Amino acid sequence: MNYSELAPSYIRAIAPYQPGKPISELERELGITGIVKLASNENPSGASPRAVAAARAALDEISLYPDGNGYALKNALARRYGVSFDQVFLGNGSNDLLELAARAFLTVGDKAVYADHAFAVYPLAIQAVGATGISVPAKDYGHDVDAMRSAAVKQGAKLIFIANPNNPTGTFVPGAVLLAFLRALPANILVVLDEAYNEYLPEECRYDSVKWLGEFPNLIISRTFSKAYGLASLRVGYALGNSQVMDMLNRVRQPFNVNSVAQAAAVAALQDTDFVQQTFALNRRGMKQITDGLAALGLAYIPSVANFVSFKIADAARIYRRLLELGVIVRPVASYAMPEYLRVSIGLETENGKFLSALQQALTENLA
Ligand SMILES: *Cc1c(COP(=O)(O)O)cnc(C)c1O
């Protein structure tokens, strides 16, 4: 028998998430070394040494279950953001939060809204619970939050996912626009504001969404230790929101969804504000290096406020494969309805340089 037929039709219809290619896989395939991976928006300088030391120390206790209530980390986050303990929720990566928000609040027949070109996990999370996703057309590749609100109201959606900045476009909705959006939105529609790249926002783009929680009990802020904090492999993210909403998330999570090594590393990472600041500064320089380089090659890109940038290139699939042969992994974004784009994460100066010269070589060959 075909066992896939035992799964509900909405599960069978899921198109699996396509992760960036791991370095080890390309090494196996091509037998080359010195590969540069600029495909998953990871921190090119690694993690804070304080976080790594805390993770090492926590290894001594891996035979014990972690603190299922995440006391130390939730406390540290509550203090950092001036919210109460029960307004903090921990996830196995923020990916976990996104799925748990869908699981807690959506069921078959419910609707949820996101934007065209938005992070791929939203439609996956919605579909996995049998709810219906509504993708709203983007404006210049960015979220059109007014159109998203109208669609949600008109179609009776329960949940809206907003990525700010969005991945893979790097586009951004200004804080004032978000605030107006929240004020105009009926309070019975939940908003997951995914701020995975929050720490990378240039000064002039920063806004204080945590402050809005008092006014909007329907707001769920989602953040992660995977990106600027450099803890992608440990899988730890957090949500801030109304305690009743957090309570519902707690009911559907695994009892021990965040491991003890991750919790210890995250507490230490949160304290190392210098590391985050250095990461931010390195990224700004790298973003300039890469966008200047793209412009010099005559390539258009979508201006980005995150740690990656998507650029337009003829024959993107072929260029992607050629870059792999040249030892540079970037990210194809055809599955985001952007077949003529590639996304590159900002790396170290030398990695960015290697990417730009490989790209130049691939383009030159294309003309030949
Ligand atoms: C990377 C990313 C996340 C999730 O990362 P985790 O590692 O699961 O915390 C969430 N949202 C967006 C937009 C991302 O790009």
C-alpha cells in the first residue's frame, strides 16, 4: 500500500522546507575543501565565547532532563525586556514558536494570513494543522500590512504572520506603520511578529515592539538566539506576549522543548551585549562590501536591513550551481516565487570577497 495515503490530504500537500546546503554535503559531493557557506544567515563570527563556555559547562549535566520551565533563561529575558515571567515563552528555535502558535490557535477550517515572499515556515506551520493559509501580494517585495489586515478581516482569519525584517527579501515595515496596523486590527486576530533579525536593524529602523505588548494582548513577538547570537545549532528562541496567549503555547509544547545546553548558552549570550554589538558592526560593513560588489557587477538587489541580501541575476539556477563548484554556497529562492534571485548571507570580509570573485567568474563564463 501507499503509506502516504494514511496521512491527511493537507499533510500530503506540504512542500518540505528546503534548507541551505551544509558544507559537509558539498565537500562529499565535490571533494573540495575551503568552502564558504553564505546560505543560512548564520553568524560568521560564531557565538559569544561566554555562551560557548556556558554550553561546555552544561555538558556535565546532560544526563538530566532540562528545566522544563526554563527558569533562568525566562527570568533573564523577563528582566531584559521588563515583562513578567509568564509573558515569556521558550521554543526549540523560534521555528518551534511559529509552529506552536499555529497548533495552539488554528485547526482545520481556520485561516491565517502571511505575505508573498514571506518566510517559508509560515505556510508550513499553517498547513500542518490543516488550516488554510492566505498569501497576500507584496509591495516591492515587502509586506503590505494594510492589505494583510484587510484580507484577514474580510476572510475571517485568526492569525497573521509578519516577518520584520522578512527573510529572504530583507524588507522591513517601519515601527510606526506596524503600530498603526495593530491599532486598526480587531483584537481577536492574533499577530505573530517574527523579529528573528531584530538585532541587525540599523539604528534608524529600530522600534520598541515590546512596549506595545501592554496595548495589544493579541501581539506575539518572536525572537531567536540563532541569528545575531550565533546559537543556530542549539535551537533556542523565545516569544513575548500576553500571559493567556503564552499559557496556550505552553499547553501544546513538549515538556522539555529546550535543552539544558541551549538554555545555559542563551543566558550567557544574552549578557554578552558586546558580542551582539560587534556582530552588528561587522554585518553593516559586510553588507556594504557585498552590495557595493553587486552594484559593481551591474546586479540589482533588494535593499536589506538584515544579515543577507537577495540579488537579481539571469539564469539564477545555473549561477547557483556554478558558485557551488567554486566553493561558495548561497541560497536559491525559487521556492519563494523569486526564481530570478539568489540570496547571500553576509559573511566575514574574506568570505564576502570569495563570494564576489566567484560570482564575477560565473558571470564572465556566462557571457563567453
Ligand atoms: C531563521 C529564521 C527564523 C527561525 O530561526 P530559528 O533558528 O528556528 O530560531 C525565524 N524567522 C525567520 C524570518 C528566519 O529567517
